[in-house]
Amino acid sequence: MRSLRPALPLPLVLLAACAGATRGAPPSPGRALVSTPDGSVGRIEVRHLDAQPRLTLVSRDGDPAPALVASVATDLGSVATTALATVVEARLLAAGFDVDARIDRSAFRVRLLVKDAARVAPFLRALSAAFAQPIVAGSPEVARAIERVQALRASPLDAPELSAIAACTGRLGLAGAEPVVDLETPAGVRELEGWRTAALHAGRTS
């Protein structure tokens, strides 16, 4: 496959970018915190930007297309992380961005292939809006979150003793008798909204 290497505009933040840019690309804004040595096969650089999440730049020769990944550390467990990831994914899809979510026990990632660099700024605005918009009962994203959480319950861990191992490895999963918040109730939606305010912000995102 032929490698595509468009130069993405990276003064915008919130995300870790995995782009097929050349090593000679100009540095991004912000202060470099750590980077791989010169001459490495792939170049990884973490940059600090004031009042924004850290930005991780990954440049590799041969990537078929550039991409953006928003990674959020929730530290809230399987149910909350699954529900929040689903809400963000649903809102971005509704905004016209073909994203997908990858969910772990206490973190999730939303990924977008960037075929057009002009879509980067609108995506970042849509991501910020997806984080900031309050969650209300009866919304389409809550309906999707209910389905995903029910799927967790449908495939429980084989034994309660595995919960500690799952917590250590980051694997999604619930023990058979583990309580699950009911997102079909007003109280459950209020709890989901509390998770949103606790986790969906710049301090927990890269």
C-alpha cells in the first residue's frame, strides 16, 4: 500500500496524533517534555501546552494514513468507562465524524482517521463539545450507553475472584453479582452526568 504523508496542522490540541509525517516536519507548539533519540525508527515526542492536555506526536515512515486518538483516563471502572466512551462516540458520530471507541476498564480511546487535514479543527471542536455537553435522560447517547452496559452484564467474568485480576490488567468485565447502575432511571443518569464532569476534561485527556 502506498504511504500517505500529509502534514497535519498541529497547533490544535487535546489529542495524541499518529501521523505519517516525515522526520523533518517542523516542531509543534509547546514545550517538549520527552522525545526519542535522533535516528530512531519512529519518533515520539510529548509536548506540554498551557491549559491543554499533553500532546503526544508519533511520526512513522510507512503509515497508510494519519490519525488522531483522544485518550481519556477515567479511573472509574468498567461500567462508567463504557458508558462515557459510548456517549462521546455517539456524539461525535452524530456530528459527522466516523470515529470508533476502544474501551478498557479505566480508560478509553476515540480514534479518527484523518483523510483531510481541514477536518482536524472541526473534530477538536466537536470533541470539546462532546465532553462539555450535559447528559440528559432519554437522549440517543444514553440509549446506546444502556445497550453497551447491558452487554457487559451479558458476558460476566467466569468467577468473582477474577475481578482483582481484571482490575490489574485493565480488562473490561463484571462479576456475576456486581451491582450495575440503572441508566434507565433519573438517578442513574444523574450518576452518569457526575462521571462526565469528573472524567471528561483536559486534565484526564491526551
